[in-house]
Amino acid sequence: MFLAPTPTLSDEDRERGLRHLVREAGYSNAVTAVTSGVILTAFALQLGASNTTIGLLAAVTFWVQLLQLPGVLMVEGLRTRKRISVLASLISRCALVGMALLALSGGGKLALSGLVAAQVFYCGIATFGGCAWNAWVRDLAPEQHMGQIFARRTVNATIVGLIASLAAAFALDRAPEGSFLRPFMFAGLYMAAFLAGLLSCRELALTPEPQMPAAAERVKLLPLLRAPLKDVNFRRLIAFLASWQFAVNLATPFFTVFFVKQLGLSVTFVVILGVVSQATNLVALRSWGLLSDRFANKSVLAVAAPVFIACIAVMIGASQIQDRGWVMAYLVGLHALMGLATAGVTLSSGNIALKLSPRGSATAYIAANALISSAAAGLAPVLGGMFADFFAARRLEILVRWTSPGDVLTLMPLRVSSWDFYFLIAAILGLYALHRLAMVKEEGEIDSRIMVGEVLAQARRDVRNISPIAGLKMLTDVPAALVREGRVRKRLQRMRDHRDARVATTSKRRRSTRRISGTT
């Protein structure tokens, strides 16, 4: 049957499926790289969007997660997670073709309304696929290697996303704002994303799905979602993730507006900042994955999350620097650090939700977490867009002045205005989210101070690996390891072939013996 689950999966089937998932991450992240974040905000500004519209576009991604409710019923009722995921991904990405046509419409209120509607359709249908995908992967991936598997998947996604982001920046640089070619560049980006989406669906279709156990009774939504809410520890995790999502999404959706409108930077440079963040994200992913498997996801979050919050708070430093060159250098360094922290936060927050979800019931647990966290995350940018004009008309200055008998020394004042207020508020709310994280219990967690030492030790090991001598040794070790692995695989294949031939010969002899006995 088309896209049907597999009753029994061998280790080889699981390994093959995980390889397809890693490749699928690259294609799906290419879609994300050229249709969301900086590109989506720049596209909306090209069509004449206001701050409220930009906040609404950012909120759509989260508000549509309410469709997890019917998604849970669909998964538990049909019990074919692969089919739901593949078809939902295929249908949702048809909206990208409509967005490409909107890029050629010339902008205006009608085009902006169409963009919001297309974004709702795209994200909404994809939510059904995401609900099925989470439960599917929860049963496919071995728990003891989940951190490394998701790290490999995220590494591949980050590499492809980095390349796609650079290509998008190059394309936009060839068609600067106000030029005749700019609408065609946006249309080309969205059509390229549609083609990458088709390849993503193909990889999903080639990934096997473990068969879900038969439902004991008809699924009822409220009792299904009541189970994760009764779980005290998982409820604490939901409280942390909801408060974290609200704090982060109060500020981050408006980074592009802050850079372009308040600081006067180009969209191309903003895309390059995203590439810098993705590059450092890629460098740190493997280390975070090893640490999360060795200790606990909560221990990784206790280190990475405060760094991310600090990066948001010190974002106001960019508006205090007058020299444009120093502003750009400051933002590059800040985004590099933010990428390191984002790798740990993203990897560990996803893993901890999966780890604390019991096998066979992951759908309801993941859905409950997504519903509450998405509601909080969607509310933040809407409020940000609504109050943007309020904060834009207000300014706070803190001046430090030292007066002596012969001189007056005035230090550089701190001027907080417009989006700077959001960064400070987000940092304060982030501290509250860290307080909620301390209440979550996870097996294997260690003290945050010990975890900092482990992070520094891992960083020193990574630095040694890129030093000349150790780096050359690593380059020679990798091909040798690949050769050894290839030889082992060939030896195992020969053993399997020999075993199969021996079994076939034995079966043939037994059939011949039976025929002779029957004739006699």
C-alpha cells in the first residue's frame, strides 16, 4: 500500500531510514532558508508591509500550531504517520508557487493580504505533517543515540541552509531595493524553494515507518491531552518552553527591521549575519550533541540558554555605536556567539521534549507542548508589532557624569529607543524562563558549573582538532576510518552471502530428500 507503515523493522532498515531523514533535513532547510526569517521580512517590506503585518507574519508560524489538535486526532485515528507527513508536506509547499506570483504583483494591501493568507495555508497544512513526523521519528530513532542523530540531521540542514542563504544574498545583491529585477529575484527564490520541497517529500517517502500498535479504543482529544498535563515533570517542561518562546519571539522576529530601518544596514548584510550565525551553529552542533548524550539536555540548556539571552540583551549595543564599520563588526561577533548558543538551545529543547515523552504516546505529549508553546510564541510578535509605534516615539537616556574641581568627565550615555526596549524586556523574561527550567527533572543532569567546565573542555578539544598537527592527523584518520569501515562492510556482506547460500543449499537438499521419500 502507498506510504504504508512497516510491521517490523530491522536495524538495517532503521539505519537506512535515518540516512534519508538526514538528507531530507537539507532539502527542507533549503526551503526554510529562502522563504522565512530575513527573506520573508525583506519580501514583506518589498510589498510595503507595516510593523503590525511583519509581527503577524511571524505569529502565523506559531498560531497555526493550534491545528495540532485535529492533527493528533488524525494521527491516532488513521495511524499512518508517514502518509500524513508526506502528503501534508507536498500540499503545503504548493503555496510557495502562489507567493512567487505575489512577488510579481507590485505590492499593495491586496498583495500583503495574499501573502498572509498563503503563509497561513503553508504553515497550517505543514503542521499536520509535523505532528505526524514527530511521533514517527520518536519511534524510529534509538533513544541512546538520539542526540547524535539529530545533531547529524541538523549539521546537514545547517550546511545546506548556509549555502542557500548565501545564494539568496547573492541574488538580492544583484537586484538592490527599488530595482526592476528585485521582484523577479523574490519570485525565483520561492520557485527554487518549491523544487527543494519536492525533493524533501521524496526523501520522506523513502523513509520507513514503524507500525503503530492497534488503538485499544476510540481516541478522544481531551483525555489524550490530559495525560501530558497530568505529568508534573512534563508540565514544568511546558512552562519553561512556553515562557522561553514568548521571551525569544518578542525580539528576534524584528531583528531584520531593527537592522534595516533603525541601523540602515542592507538586506544582503543581514542575510550574511544569518550565514555567520548558521556557520557557528554548525561548528558547535556536534559538541552539543555529544554533551547532551553524555549528560542531559537540561544541563546543555542551562549553559546555552543564558548565553542566548545575554546576546539579545547586548543587541542594544549596536544602536550605541556611531561608526558604521564598528557596528557591522559588533553584529558579526554577536551573531557568531548567538549561533553557538542557538545550536545548544535548539538541539536540547527538541530532544528533551522527545525524551520526556513516553514511547507510543509521544504524539499527545509533543502536541500538548507545541500547542501551549506556540500560543505563547505567537502572542509575542503580535504584541511587538502592535506596540512598535508606541516605543518608537519614546526614548530613555542614562547619563553618567563625573564632576571634579578642574574638569567634567561625561561617559558615553546609554540611549534606549524603539526596538531596544524589546531587547531589554525579552532578556528579563528570559531570566524568568531559566527559573522555570530549574524545576524540570531529567535523568543524568549535572550541576551547571560542572557543565560549564565540560563545555570549556570540549571547546579546547575542538580547538586542538583544528590546530595544524592535530588537524592533519584528523585528515589522515578520517580516510583510514572510511577504508576500514568499507572493508568491514564487505566482509559482513560476504558472510551474509555465504550464510544465505548455505541455507539455500540445505533447504534444497531437504526438498530433494522429501521428494525421494515420497516416491518410495
